Amino acid sequence: MTTRVITAAVLGPGRIGRQIALACAVGGCRVLLVDLKDRAPADHRAVFADARREVARDLGLMAEEGVLASSEVASALDRIEDRADLTGLRDCAFVQEALPEFTDLKRQTFARVSLEMAPDAILASGSSTISPAHLADAVSGPERFLGTHWLNPAHIIPLVEVVPGAATTPAVVERTLAFLEGLGKVPVRCADSPGFIGPRLQVLLMNEAVRLVEEGVATPEDVDRAFRAGMGFRYATVGIFEFIDWGGVDILHRASRFMAQALRDERFAPARLVEEKIARNELGPKTGRGFFDYAGDKRETFETAKLRALLRQVRRNRDG
């Protein structure tokens, strides 16, 4: 929860914008949900009515599942205010864009909005793939501009990727991290690169899943079932680099080479850094170092902690 009331604005009342507004409201913020699209007044009202219905539904589900106290539902909903213009924007300390993935649309919006904001307010792009380098020069005051990529559903998924631009000041990054942490999120810094962390991994994963179906390897139902029971289960508690080390960098290296040869596709070839790890015999816990350090008793501590986490997940799934 935030320690003081912050006014935030979310530009765009679509699916992700509604979820971000909800997350901010649950975190104690006053939130302006802004629809800047040129619509008739009746159409604005319809859009906001639909957004409010969906937010109310999601708040109700959070209360039913014990994530939010029932007594907090009405007050969280009341903290979200509809806006069909930029009225009140100067009162906002944090302005989050949540518009469709069109570079020109975002640039036009940032050029307009950055002139209406308070000088010390933060302006954040919610793009999942368009990096700040493609947007920052449209902003008046690019030092207070950065990317904050929320994952759908934004009010539930903890991660928010924080992507500073070339001109973003360290103070703005720190303020953004603190704001997101105050909402109960897990902000992770990422360099300015298209796709950041999550989308870059996810695009590859999704396309490969589709290829499995295209090639007749498995049905969509079986791919999803395999993912939920396998990688989805494992990676809920074990990070990707943790698992590379745990399984062995050499195992990844051999598997990558085999896949590249068997499928005749270089996209499966080992990464350069994997080749370097093999050359240095940094294979994971069994050699004392992989991507992480396992010297002394660190190997036992690491493996025990991960096994416990997986076993607790088994118990949660069993107990329902």
C-alpha cells in the first residue's frame, strides 16, 4: 500500500488500462482513467460504463478469492475517476500510457500530454515491444520519461518491466520503482531493447508452440496441458537461469546442438554465452559456478530451497 495518496493517470480505458487503473486504486491511489479518443459524449459514457463494469467484476473476484478484503472493494472503485480530456492531469505524479501498439499514436499522445503535465511528473509508456528510443524525442522533458511494461492481467501479475530511455534520470527510475513497489508490484529494470524481457521470451515461446501444432507434433490442448504441468509449474518457483544451472549448462549446450541439427534450424543453436560457459567449465552447481556462484555450501542451500518451493507448490495444487 502507498504511504500517501498519489494521483495517477492512465491514458487509455481499454483492457490493460482498466487493469492498471484497478491496480493503482487498490494500492491507494486516486486514479484518472483517461479516454483521449475522439468520440461522441454518449460513446465516451459507454466506454467508461464498460470499463467500470469490468473493474467492479475484477474487484469482486479479488474479494471472493481472498486477495482483497470485501470492505475495500467500494472504496477502490470510488478512487477511479473517468476523464474524456486532460482535466486534472497537472495534479498527477505518475502518468501511465496504455494505448494500442502504434508508434505514431503513442508519439502524438506523448507530445500532447507531456505539455499538460506537472514538470516533475513521470510519464511512462506501457508498450510491450516499442522501446523508449522510438518514443522519447516526442516528449517534452524526456528526462522524466521511461517505459513501464505491465503484463496482462495487470492487476494480478506482479511483474512490471521498467525500461529507462537514454535521457531518463536515475531519480525518475528510483521514483518509478518505489511507486510500483508501493502498489505491491515486482518491478524489474531492463535496458532499452525491443521486446524487453517478457515479450521477447514470450514471442519465441508462443510461435514455437504454434509450430508444434502446425507440424502435427501435438494438439493445442496437449501443448497447453504439457506447459501447465511442466514449464508453467517449474518456472513458477525456479528462474530460467537457475534452471539452466540446475540442469547443467552442458545439458543445454548438447540439447541445443542436437535440436539445431535434427530440425535443421539455427534458431536452436547454443547462444554464444553458453559456448563461453562450456569453455570455462562453468556448468552449474556440479562445477561450483554456472550463471551463479555455488561455492561452499551454496549448492546445497540453492537446491534445498528450490526443492522445498516445488514441493510446496505440489501441496498447494493437491489441497486446492
